[in-house]
Amino acid sequence: MQVLAISEDATICNSVYRVFESEGHKAICVSSPSEALQLLQHGFLTDFLLIDIATHVQGDDLFIPALMQNIHSDKLCILSVADDTSWKEFAERWKINTSLTLPLLREDVDKLTSRLEVEAFTTSSSPTRASANGSHYHLEELDNNRFFLAASPAMMRLYRDIRVLAPVDIPVLIMGESGVGKENVALLLHKYHARSEKPLLNINCAALPTELLESELFGYEVGAFTGATKSKPGLFELANKGTLLLDEIGEMSPQMQAKLLHVLQDGTFCRLGARSASRVDVRVLAATNISMQDAIAEKRFREDLYYRLNTLTITIPPLRERREEIPLLMGELFRRGALELGQPFMFPERLLDAAQEYLWPGNLRELRNFVTRTLILRDEEAAYNYLRTKAKSHAEEAPMEELRAEVPAKQSAAALGMKDAVNIVKNETEIRMLQDALSASGWNRRRAAANLNISYRTLLYKIQQHGLSA
């Protein structure tokens, strides 16, 4: 075991050396947090960082964020004297669970050694686990019974990137198709941020019109508009010192983009109807499923805002590009769903095989809905046939599109009636045009509506009417 201690007291440093080295361990003692940080940044590996708060007058000086963000809280240990509880505030803030009382004894070394052995066992078994076929994967719990799973090389790299980017207090842009799990990545980024105890709030920028989105983000004062009978703080104020996720930011109007850029640049904004500016300290995460380069080229998204957001970018691959994760994801979703419903469910191997043949255009969201539906209906045969049918229809998608256009025209007017035949042709043509426009725009609904020369609201209605999904 190797420990690094911070103490200004030479007596305590000598005690650390003597106690640890007498048990065959290595100890290094420095006098300040900055020296400890320098060692860590130069590749020094330590099993525990011991922080002597007993002889340090200003405790805040010991727990500098730059140092705390460079080492996991499980490796932090506070050195204090008996009956001193002043350190508990710092322990709670930085999630430090280990403390030792001075003077150090052999039993203290044994305590740390035992903890290290337990953590080594835990790390080897969870969250990195072995699947039935022997391959290893990473599973991490998130809030509200959500989880993050990585098994493919691409997702393992993505997880490592998240752990590197999480402590950095600058905006992160999360990109990926609809349903790939962008919100889960945001939760993971927040989990490993220094402000993880503060709130993570999110808002869907495509779900609200510009005027309502502005009041939700920035708040308003009394009398700002008809019906504003009392002031209301916006999400930027509510997320102060925490994190704000702007989902589907690619759908934000140019007017709101300009206001957001101003907040990101200097941290100030005005409530609607306010005469003075408010200042906030918020970490912004943004997520989108559109091609930002296309949006910039078409003047739908501000280039300066994009470069402000994409200092750090995470791109999540679609499920069809990491099919080796489908059995693991299904297994975990079935396990959690069965526990929640209180109904044990053993799914057959052929269901996994069928799932891996399907492209899952709706990604994790579609997979989760399939598992939920299967658990509720408890019809294995129907679930298997559904997947086989979907996989087959995707494989034959191009010829089927042509067939759907031809069949109504060939059906006899006597069997359908002229009015019904016309309606079928109309609906099939409308579906095909909607699908083509949505695919061409990367499922950017506002762009698709403009290309179809219909209103955004009409497009949303048509998507719902025909049950279309990405």
C-alpha cells in the first residue's frame, strides 16, 4: 500500500512514516495541497490521501477543488484529534467516509489495508462484470432506477471519456440519435462532477414554444405578461451551483439561442420584466439528435453558440452499431422490470437471437418499451414473432415501400369502394412523404415541416396520427 499525506506538522509526518513503513508500506508526506496535486498530476499513484486537519487552522485551504477532483473520494482519509468534529463539514461536502484519530496506531494501518482489500474485491466484481459468455462489461447505477451499461469497445471508450470530462466545469455537448440514452450520459456526467450534490435539472427545448421556453429558463417578474400575478424563478436560477441539461437544443429558436449564448458567455441574464440582471453559476449540458454542421450551414443554429457548447463533445453510437450489448441490456431491463412488477420472467434464448437481428431504430427507448410490453403481456411467442416480423420488414424496407404504393392501386374497387381506395392511396402516399422528409432531415421536425411546406404543429399531428418513429 502507498499513502500520500498532507500535513504542516513535522511530528505528524514522522508518525505517518514510522507507522506505515514499519508495516511494509510506503508513505510520502507533503506540507500543502498544491504539492500533493503536483505529485498526482505527474503520475504519482496513491491508495489513500491522508489530510491532517488537526494542526491546520484554515480547513478550507486543504480541500481545494483542483485536488479533490483529481482523486476519488474513496481514497480520501481525514486525520483528526479526539472530540474534534470540525472536519465533518468537509467530509460531507466531499463525500469522505474514512477518518483516523491521531496519534496513529498499527490498528489504523490495518483498517486502511482491510478497506483496500474490500474495494479491490468490489472493483473486480462490480460495476465491471462478466457476462455468461465471459466478456466483461461495465454497469453503473443512476437515479430513478436508471443505469448505464457499456460492453462494446466504443461504449467502453465513451465511459472513459465521461470519467475524464465529468469533473471539468465547462459545457458538454452530447450527440446521438433519438433514444440512444443521452439523458443517462448527462446523469453520469453529473454524478462524477464536484457539484453532484446540487440539482441536475433538464428541459426539452423542442417541447415548448419560444415564449414559454424563455419564461421557463429565465423566469419572470410580476406583471411581465398577462397572468403573471407573482414572480417565478427560471431553471437557470433553480440550477445555480448545479447542472442544467438542455435537451434537443438543436430545435431552439434563433431568438433563444442568442439569449443562451449571452448566459454562457458571462453568466448573467434578465428575468422577463426585470430591470436588473441576475448572475448564476451553472454547468450547462446540451443534447441533440440532429446534425449540427447541417444546422449551421442552413442558418438554423448559431455557429458561435455551437463552438461555445462543443468544447467537449460526446457522441453516443446507435444500438445497431453495438449489438453485442443487446443481450446484456435486455437481461438487465427484464430483471429490473420483473422486480418492479413483482412478476418473475424468464425469457427464452431465441428472443435474444431475434433481438440481435433487429436494427432497433428507436435505440434504447424502443428496447425498453419492448421489454415493458413483453413483461406486461407475458406472451413469449407474440414477442418473438414481433421481433422476427420487425427484423424482416427492415430487411425488405425498400421493396416494401414500393409494394405499399402499388397494392392500393391494384385492389379492386368492388372490394374496397372507390372512396376507401382513394383514402388508402392518400394515406400511403402521405406516410411515404413524411418518412422521406423526416429521414432527409435526420428527424429534425422543424426542418421536415419546412420542406413539406406544412406547419410544425401539423407535422407533429401527422407523426402521431400515423404512429411514425425515428
